[in-house]
Amino acid sequence: MNTVTFIKKQKAFYQTTTRTLFAVLITISGLLLFPSCESGPAAEDVVIKFFALAGQNKDEEAVKLLTTDLQKDLKQQSDYTSALSTVINKITENRARFEFVDSDQRGDEGAVDCLLTLPDTKEPVKKRIKVVYEEDAGWRIPSQ
């Protein structure tokens, strides 16, 4: 092996090592600066809101949870996209993971098909979240 080849291999090794160490350093400092925050709604509240949003839970308590701040937020939205993003934001702020699959909009109502994963579950669940517009009430999640 000649000297030039040896120097190139050494340089590549040090560059790779430096990048890896730098990435590890950034990750560790990020974890120290922004630790995982477990405060917030309990997992049961997330589950109740999740099933209420997906139209699977007929429980009065779940409906009450939704009608408080989420329904207020929905009424203030001007169009389908902002109404739907309000619902998605509410899901994700409760530590559930949202993955878009498909959407469908017809006039004054629309729905989004998505994969939702709750903090306590490993497998995503495919759900359809629907919002409708009413002249006097504005955007809302219809009762199923």
C-alpha cells in the first residue's frame, strides 16, 4: 500500500468517526435540553378522546371531552383544511401519532383516512375522521 492510499483511507476514517461522534453529541445534548415530558393528559384521556374523535365511542363523557375546547376551536375555523388540521393537532398534542393516508371532501363535509397510534399501543389503527360544516354552528365533528 502506498502512502497516498494510506493517507486517503485514514482521512476517510477520521471524517466518518468525526461525523458519527458529532451526531451522537447532538443527540445527547438534545435529550438533555429537551427531555421527554410525561406531563399532560393521562393515557386514559388520550384513549377516550381518540375513540370519540374516531366516532367509535358513544360514551357521554367522551362526547363532553370533545365538546369543550375542540368544538370551540372548530367553530372558529374558516375552511375544511383548517378544521381538519385543528382535529389533527388535538390528536397529536395528546401524544398520539397521526399518519395521513387519504382524504375526501364533498361540499360542506370532508373526511381524512389516517393511521393513529396511541402512546400505549404499538400498532397503528386505521380510522376515518370526519368534519362537517353547518351554517349556524360552523365546523364540527358529527355525532355517529
